[in-house]
Amino acid sequence: MKKKMIVAVILCLAFALPGRGAPKERWEVGEVDTAFKLVGPNHKVVVEAFRDPDFPSIVCYVSYAKAGGVSGALGLAEDPARFSLSIVRTGREPIVPDKRQKKETQVFKSRSAIFRKMKVVRFYDGETDCFVYLATSTLLLDGSPFNAIAVIPLAGEPGSGK
């Protein structure tokens, strides 16, 4: 009985250690200062990564500007709505899309303190058998035309039909 209890405790601790268990859903990859600010943090470009919640072997990378200074530190500065998006497949798990789905599926949403939000949606393109990821930014008062797109081909996947 004691041996089983010790084994159970060891297993629990092994999965509780950092770097173990389920992969992170969202994380910051890095940042680069772009302009010095005397007071408050510098302006910077941030790179974040997040997993597609339905397909964890697909990782989306987004880079975006983050305003510095006092207003940036307080979360009151409007970050520019421009960003970049790249998608990569990091695993070999089979990806079987729902071919009946005609609408977009939201995979990520981020909101600035007051002014804008960025979201990433996924479409399935049945003509080319690809996932299409579209990032858009919307100001709360006005729409923003800035967007970015990335594509993951699914041809050759089990159940893809191509």
C-alpha cells in the first residue's frame, strides 16, 4: 500500500513540474524595442504564439506593435492595429477538418485596454483542402482595414480526400 502511495505521489509531482503535462495554449516568444522612451517602457514589437484550440499541432505566431511611455504602461495608449501572422504545423497528429463547416471559427482573441481588439479566425477551403487563418483588428468605434492571412495545406491528411 505504501509503495502504491509513493508511486502515485511521484507521478503527481512529475506532471506538476514546469515543462511537463499539457502544452501551453498561449505564450510570448520575444520582443524587440523599437523606440526609446525616457519615462515608461519603450515602444516595442512583440511576438506571441498560440495553439489552435481544435488542432494543437498547429501553432499561430502573431507579431504586433506595443506602445510604450506612460500611457502604454497604464494600458491607455492605442497600440497600432498593424500586425503579422504566420502559421506552422509542429506535430504529426492527423488533422481532419469538418467539411460541413461554412463559417469561420474563432481561434484567438485579444483586447487592448480600451481601443482595439485583434482576433484570428480559421476557415476551411474545400476547393484547395486548406485551413485559412485570417487575423483582423477592429477599433471599438470604427472598423480597421488591417488584416493578415496564413494558410496550412491539408492535402495528404487522413480524411482530407485529396
